[in-house]
Amino acid sequence: SQTIHQWPATLVQPVGSPLSLECTVEGTSNPNLYWYRQAAGRGLQLLFYSVGIGQISSEVPQNLSASRPQDRQFILSSKKLLLSDSGFYLCAWSRLAGATGELFFGEGSRLTVL
Amino acid sequence: SQQGEEDPQALSIQEGENATMNCSYKTSINNLQWYRQNSGRGLVHLILIRSNEREKHSGRLRVTLDTSKKSSSLLITASRAADTASYFCATDTGANSKLTFGKGITLSVRP
């Protein structure tokens, strides 16, 4: 069966510090991978998605970046965090198909920037 | 702007009652999905309805889709306290394998 792991679960970082959130998927190959951000009381905002190794599409211009160094690994990074980067970050995967199927989400990483 | 918007924003009902949540969207879709999120957790997929389908059932869940009105509804019958969560609709427009989520509905089921 497929599983998705996301860490760390909770993170408190000072403004200007770097960020690295990691997500790995097990039990499947060549998944579509996604990073979403959920601000308090808001919906999900798609930040990045990837259809293959090294292929990253950015949805929202910001000081965050994403990388996919391996087929089932997706990393969200920042060189210098802003207060506005606080939120709940969710990684998700879906099977590669012509039409989008269901998304499988990780348990999320809660980032607080102080 | 959001592709999918849920209505109402919050819903409070008594255990045993039915809960109806609505979602409207703006552009044509391949499919529409509903997800559930318990507080502080990741989202869990509930049900997917394709654009050529009008109704789907899964256990106590019933989803309808009206493509002419660009709307969908999620009905939870005989609600339980454990159904308390946020519910999101998400639309697949076929654009680059992406889903667009609404802001969600907070459902509270009182025991």
C-alpha cells in the first residue's frame, strides 16, 4: 500500500532563517507531487507541483522554492523566511494519469515564523 | 479567485440530522471531489464525481453534480459527532493535473 510521510510536523523559525520541509511517498512510482499551503481559516493554495524528477511548476510567486531530487521525494525550501510564510503546509501525491484523480495528503507541517 | 466556493461557511447540526453542503464553481470541469479535514490533520479524499455523472453514493455520503448550474452538493445522512470536520470541494479543470480547492465548510455535529 502507498504511504506519504511529511516532516517535521511542527516548526518554529525566526524571520530570515532558512526552511526545509520534506515529503516522501512509498509504494508507488512516478507520482504527481504537490505542495499546498493552508493559512488559518482559509482554503488550500497550491504552491508547487511536479510531474517528474527535476520538473517543478510554481503556482504563486514567492520566496519559497521546491525541488524533486528523487522520484518519490519532494522538498519545500526557503532561504529567508518571512512572517507571511507561517501556515500549514501539506504535501500530496496523485497517480500519474490523463485526468487528475484523487489526492493523497500527508499529515502536514505547521510552520510558525516569529 | 477560488474556482470552487463552498456554502455555507459553517454548519452546526444535531447528531442524527442530515448535513447538506454546497459547492459552486466557475469553469467547466473534468471531475469534482470532496475532501474532509479533521482539525490539524491532512485532508482525506471522500468521493469523486465525474462531469458526466449526476449522483454518487458512498456509505452515508451522497454527492450530486449539476454541470448546467456549475454546482455540487454533499449530503451526509444520519450525522455523527465524529463527522465534525472541515469539508472541501476541489475541481479538476484538466489544466496541468491540478486540483483547485475551495475555502471549506466547518461542520459541527452536536452529540
